Amino acid sequence: AAAGSGPAGTFLGFMAEGTLLFRRGEYGKALGCFDNALKLRAADKHCLVARSKCYLKLGDTENSLKDAEASLQSDKTFSKGLYQKAETLYTMGDFEFALVFYHRGNRLRPELQKFRLGIEKSQEAIVNCIGSPSSIKLESKEDLCFISRQAEVKKANQKLPIKLPKECTRKQKTVRNPKTERQLLGELYADKAYLEKLLKDEDLMESSTKQGTKVADLVLSGISYLDTRSEFWQQQKPIYARVRERKLRQQRWIRDKKQKPADVGRYIVKSMEDIDMLLSGDAPEESCKKAERVLKTIQGWSDDEVPNKSELIGNLYSCIGNAQLEMGRLEAALQSHKMDLECARQSNLPDAVSRALDNIGRVYARMGKFQQAVDTWEEKIPMAKSSLEKTWLFHEIGQCYLELNKAEAAQNYGQKSLQSADEEGDVEWQLHATVLVAQAQVKLKNYQSAIMNFEKALEKAKLIHDEAAQKAII
């Protein structure tokens, strides 16, 4: 970055470093990296989700929710943002609203298992709190109900300052006996006992850290956090539910010592998130290795343990192929995406077939095998769902035809791309499509039309302040 314009470093550099620190559990440091990345590229939705995850790990649910909502500002269908918002609401104990967003994400991306798991855990938490789901009526008439609910959540959060009065902690102690608290907090119970022991040391409580923060405030905020966690866990999985679940679990262990489906599901969701995060954080080699390890593990499991095994295997081949493409290993990437296509066809998954054809076309185009790219992408055309997807697809096919010196076909696809871009109202893609049409017209020696289209493209470039495009068009 230029001097005075932002932190020293690149956006991708900060993202990669933050991702690595997050994986190591150094959430405070990771947060600093994502802060710097957002200074360089404000409102980047992937970075906002990454920072939201850090806030959530640090117990700051209010800022976690703000970042998750900000990631959805420009794209309401951004699946990572929807998932992060749902996760944050779930952690806040807002199980009903978490359920709304898990459902929304599941409708948009039914192939992602994490949304299905989110729906299950929210429903289970709601049943644990208030009984049978038949008594729950979630109305989606207007967003106004949700906005007012969000306002209540924010007010509630504002009523919990970091420095908690001593009466509050005393009240908590009378409500719950140590045995119950130990069951709720698990390994964290020892931490709470240690912090409460520190409270009795008056000299230590009066002292301050180098930064000027009172030790008493730090200790009280730690106890407060653990109290709110135990409250949340009591709602999410009350003691009576735990006792019953433990008995059922013991019966299952006696009957079958295989890995539990919930554990399998959690392992898969966590692994897919890590693979995705590494690739988006500019670490394709690590992403590829992780995906290959997970693939080997899943292939060793039975269909009973993983009902959607074939779909997952295809998904992993897709991830491996994308990472190999990033590393420039084109032949390997082609084979991986062909394996994804084979899995998708065997399992009759139209969305996965479309994804695989998309990626195979990209690899062929990168290899310079433009006719194979055209053949692959033309097979995908009937599967394209949105105008934006069609815009991109027609543009790429047109570019390939331009490379193959088939200017007539290039012009036709350029015009199709422009039509879809107009339907979508996307100025940037209108610009790309118009330039493609103009380039095809130059090859067809239709110079007057080419000039007219280059002038239209120039207007679009000025509209979106794309100086590089303006220079290239001129």
C-alpha cells in the first residue's frame, strides 16, 4: 500500500496470515490481520465473515453479528455470510432466528451439509427449551418482526457491560450448585474456579496491567463470560437432556462402536470450511493437501456412516481441482474435475454436473484448448440458472471463439452475453460483453459498428470508474 494510504502489506497477505493465525487459535492476532485487510479493501464480504468468526471465538457476539450482516449488504445470497449470521444468532441463544437463516442458506445451497446440521441443532435446542416444535410458529410476513427482535438483542447486549457488579456474580452462584455448573462448563469449570479464587486476592484486584486495565475488571469479565456461556449451554442442552442423552449414548456404544453421525457431520463441515478458507486465503497447496486427506478418510467410511458419500467425494475432487488450477497443475486439475463430473453423473446431481462442466471448461481454456472449452461450456448452457451465470458463460464461450478466429460465433455469443447482462442490470458485465462484440466486429472488418460499440463500452467504463478499461478501449 502507498505511504499513508493504509497498513503496510497486501490484502491477500493479511487474509492468508489471519487465516493461519485463526487456525492456530490465536484469534486476537487474527482479528488484527483482518482489520488491516479491511482497511485495504473495505466491505470485502469474505474478509468480513473471517473477522466475524474471530469476534465469535472471542465472545464478542455483537460485533460478530454486525460483520456477518455487513457481509450480506451487497449480496443477500452470500452463503458464507448467511451461515455466519445463523451461527452467531445460535451462539447468542436466538435459536428461532438462527433457524430462519439456516433454512434460508439451505434453500440457496442445498448441497452444503453445514446448513442442514444447523437446522437440526437449532430445532433440538428449541425443543430442549420449550418443548415440541408443533408449538412454534415462525412467521415470515415482514422483516419488521426480525428488526424489532434484533433491536431487543442489541439492547440486551448493551445491558451487559464488561465490568459486572459483584451482586450479579453472587446472584449467579445462588442459582446453580457447583455440580450443575461443572456439568455445564465441563473443562472450563476449572478456569472459573481459578478466577473466583483470584477475586479473593485484594492486592492483586487493586493492581493494573501495563495497558492500564484493572485486573479486577479482567477477572470479572472472564467470570461474566463463563456465566453467560453456562446460561447458553443450559438453554441449548439442559441437564435433563444431557442425562437422557448420556444413557442413550452408552446404549449406542454398547450396540455399535462406530463413529457417531453427528461427529462425522461435524468433521466434514469443519474440514470443508478449512479447505475453502485455505483456498480463499491464497494457500492452495495446503488446501489441496487437506482435501486429499479428507477424501481418503471419507472413502474409508461406509455409505451408512455418510449417506451422501458420493456427493461429498465429488465436492472434494472439485476442491482439489480448484487448488491444482491455482498452483498451475493443469493436467492434474483436469483429471480432478473429470472425477467430480463422474461422481455427479453417477449420483444424478444436476447442480454438481453443472459445476464440474464449468470447471473443466476453465481448465481447457487455461490450457489453450479453446475448442474443448467451447464444447464443455456449450453442454452446460441449459443448466445455467441465473442471468449472471449465463452472462459469464456466453462471454467465455465468445472469447474462445475469438481465439479460434471464428468471429461470427464470437459476435453472436457476445450479443447473448450482453442481453443477459442487461437482464441482470450488471454494468461491469455489460462493459465486458460490449468489448467482446466490438473485438469480433473488428475481425469481421465491420469497423463502423466496432467503433460504435467501443464508444458504448467506454461510457460503461467511465460509469464504473474503471480507468484501466478506459485506457484499453481508447
